[in-house]
Amino acid sequence: MSWIPAFPAARVLSLSALLAVGVASADDVSPPADNIVPIRVRQVHAGQFNILFVDVTVCNAAHDCRTVPNVQVDTGAVGLRLYREALDGLALDAVTDDAGRPLAQWTKFGTGHLWGTLHRAQVSLGKVATNEAIPIQLYDWPSQVERLPAGYHDDDARQALILMGNGILGISPRLLWTKRYYALRAPRGPGAKSKASDWKPAYVDETRQLANPIAHFPPPYDNGSVISLPDVDWRHGQGEVHGWLGLGIGAPTESLFPVGARRVSHDLDKHDRFWVTLDERPFKVLTDSGCNVVLLDLDALGYARDPAGLGYYHADAPTPLKLSVSADANVFELSRPLYLGSVKNLRKAYLGYGVLPMLVACDDKPDKYNLLGLPFFYGRTVATGLRGAVNPYGPVAPVAAAPTSPHGFIAYTD
């Protein structure tokens, strides 16, 4: 997940201002199956844009459950992470190490760092539930008295994430999140240094790591997901849009693909990326519904940065970014381009516009990424296959059984 905020100031919108902004829907019908659930791009707070939300239900060992709204759908992250207060008092068993010490995890997102403790919960999307309780993460509002590992507070994103919504549903191709786990130290004795962390690095086996919920759904819903969003008003933006999140790759979600639409498919590398070309320059990109803009390094191609230094590119008139891809041994230009527009469009985020598709930025960090964020998903149906799943959208294999994709795959309508 990589989220770039708009302007820092916000104001309260009147009801009339919100009603004046258009709403689009993928289909004004009920979900066609239990494994296909409604999603929408909307604002929780003024100033947000291009944030895709779904409702998620979690249950504890006593079968007490809560449905949490406004959880971001993130194909660039792994695992379910929820703001603890959104559970309305639901108690979940802690995940502990072999010594019985509670475990926590520290993740670096584009927004900053997220810290939270690990707990077990059965997770449901619509009427599809995980086969068992899986590790999820709960995070809290930052506290001045907590003692976390050195360096964490330098870029703490918890406050920003809480203001954005109630959590993150990470459904990337990866099955587990493997890094940065910590165990709670023993209680401190008299004279202990107050600046030392209460947590120490810990080895965590796969049964305790944050898990991709989709990998724990019953077949045939356990091999990936499909996001289907309608086309939007690229020039002006919109208030919100409605779409579908489908569970399962292939027959379970075939109804989400428009009849006759060309489908493009790529097996991914170990970093979840594939190649695209823009103006004869190749980029390795990651499709990331959790990123609210397109992130591409366009400096060498002569695209202008915004004069305010916000990190965005700027064009006075809508400018198409025509991507070419290689698929099935052919190279072709995608019929649906992305667009670069004016950075002034950011102001609409405070006028009730939660859908602003013409925003392109550059990741200036040393470990920069090129991401096809949520604007890439508008007007497309996009499938994300888990690692080890069979890709039904690729070329027909000359063998009895189609091969699996070791690092997962991406498929989308052009």
C-alpha cells in the first residue's frame, strides 16, 4: 500500500456539496454470487481520493463477530490490519511465541510505518469465510507512553491511516508477510531504562505470520481475487464509484469480465512486478489498488513537475500516457491509456470528489517504486492471482494441466 495525501488542510463539506457530485456504479444490480461483494471508492474524510473500500467481518473463538466498514482493498499488501476501536470491543486471542509472549509487527508502507499486535480471527468477505482463524494485526492511536523499537516513531503512519478508514485488506499475490516481527519483553524491573523498547526482534514461523485471507478461503475461492470498477469521468472526477470484489480466479468470477473484452495477462517476478513501456522507456511496475495515484518516474521523459513541489507531475490539458505491454509473444499498446492532468485537480478532494483519476506522481525515495495505482483500475476488470495458482488467462499450455505461476500473476481487460 502506498498512499500519497492531498493538501494537508481539510474542511467540513455541506450535504448539498456532496450531493452535487456524481456517483457511478459498475452495475446497479445485486451481487451475482456469494463470493462477489460490493466495493466502492469514496471519501471517509474530506481531502481523500482514490481509496477503495470494502466491509470485512471478523469473528473470535466464541463466534462473536463484528463487521468493519471502510477497510481499504490493497493488492499491494499482505494481511488484514484493523484499527482496534473499529472492532467495538470484540476480544480476539493474541498470537504468541513459544514462550507465550505476545507478538507484534512493524510494516513500512508508502504512507509511513504501521505498528500493531497480532491476533487470531476468522475473516469473512460477504458470505465467504476463512477455513480457520488466521493471524491479523490490530493497531491503535499513537501513544506518548508506548516504547517501540528505535526508529519507528520517525515515520509513524497510524494517525494518518486511522483518519483514512478502519483498516487495510492486503490481498497481493503473496501468501504471508514474513518480515519485522517482535515479541514483548518480560516486565521491566526497578531501574530499567525508560527509553528502551518494550519489544525485541523475534523469529516467527508461518503459522504466526500475517496471512493473506484469500489463501485461507475454501476452494474455489482461494486462488486470487478480481476487482471490477466502472469507467469514470477522467477529465473532471466524480464523488464516488461502486464496483465488485470477486473471490476466486476463473469460473467463480467470470461474470465480472465484460463479454468480448480483450484480456492481458502477465506472470509476475518475485517482487510482484511486470514490464510496461512508455515512450520507448521500459518500467517494471506493480499493480497496487492501495496506491491512490499512478507512480512513474517520468523525469527522463520530459514531463513537468508541479510548481508547488508536491511530488506530482503537471499538465495543463489532459495528456494520455499510452502504455505498451508484452503478452502472448506480442507487443501492443493498451487501448485504454492513463491520463496526466493538472495538479489543481487536488483541490477537488475538498469539494467532495473522491475519484480523481488524472494524478501521476514520482516516488523520490531511494527504494522508489513504479506503481499502477487505483487510476489503472478504473474501467477495467483486474485479476490478481496468488503465488502457486494456475493462470487461466494466459496462453493455452501444450500439456495436460496448465502450469502454476510461482510468483502469481496479473490479468486485466484492456
